[in-house]
Amino acid sequence: MELTIAITLWVSFGAFLFFPTVRAPRLFSRTAIALCAAEFLACVLWTAGRTCIAPGCPAIGATAHTAARIDIPALTALMLVGAAVYGLRVARTW
């Protein structure tokens, strides 16, 4: 589970650094850094939800855990597929 989170953070930040290098549209790099920030925030909320004793904290922690484990990695994969499709379409016009 933590491996999925680490890979998502690494891939999304790496994509943020890579997309401007290959002159991809700014939308891709902005999406990559937004997904990286969302993953980091979900990890922080998940950790805080596990140790907090206030009412509502366990629900926030569970929601953040699901987002960090399933939702954000799926969106990151979708972004990478979209970037690959865009790259192939651009390469075809050369």
C-alpha cells in the first residue's frame, strides 16, 4: 500500500519535470504537479486521521486513505496514458 503511494508521488513529480523538457503542453505538467500535491495531501490527512481523537477524524482518514491508495494513482495512470496518446499523435505529424 505504501509502495503504491511512493510510486505515485515519484511518477507524478517525475512527469512534472519531464513534460516541459519534451515541450508538452503546460496542461500536462500542471496536472502532474496537482496530482502530486493531492497525493501528498491525502497522505498527510490519512496519517492525521489515524492519530487524531476528535470526532470525524477517522472518517477523514479513511477517505484520504482510499484517495491515496486507489483514486489518485488511477488518475495519474490516466494522465500518463493521455500524455502518451498526445505524444504519439504529435509524432505522427512529423
